Amino acid sequence: MSGDGDPETDRNVKRRLLVVDDDHDICECLEQFFNSRGFAVTSAFSGEQALDRLATVSPEVVILDILLPGLSGIEVLRRVKALCPGAKVVMITGLPHLELRGKARAYGACGYVTKPFDFSEETWAPVLSS
């Protein structure tokens, strides 16, 4: 997202990121990592909560756990892409299921990170390049 064309204003605009995971510790770690890299981070702890936050946050990037209470991460992904088609979505999971990875890509996910993950620039390149 850019500001009004003024280079100084453009540098001060934070990219909006939504982290969706039912593990509060993971959300907190991701918030710290991405806040320090210029993102305005909002967290949600369920699929329903994530969908509620879409309207107010309008995220440019979503980090989304596949296994969530209530709505599955795949269903949330489908809805995120319908409501915010320009948002980049990176899926995270503790389960390296190839079927879910394929389904996530089919619904528009641009990346897939398996837990436990590290906090390197390489791991999070799809997010950081947004």
C-alpha cells in the first residue's frame, strides 16, 4: 500500500497483516517478528474471529493456520480470497499434509510454512516481499 505519492509518507505506511492461529503464543511471536519489520499486525484466534476482522483490518497479508476451532483454515482461506482477493495468504500448520497444501494453493494461498518454523527472512519471504 502506498501513501499519497510523497516518498516520506510512503515510508511511514505500514503494511496490514492478519495472523490467524488458535495458539496465542504463536500469534504473539509472529506479531513481534512482523511488527519489527514494518507491519501493522492484528491477530485472530479462530476462523470466525478472522472473518470478523477482515472488514476492519483489510489486510494485505494473512498468515493462516490450517487447523482452527470452528471454521477450518481452508474454509477461511476460501472466504478471505472472496472478500479480499488481493490479499496474500500464507498457510501455517503442524501437519505436512500434501493434500491440504494442494487444496490451499488451489484456493489461492501463495505460501505454506510447516510448524515448528523459524523466524528467518527466507522462511517468511512470501510475506516480507509483499
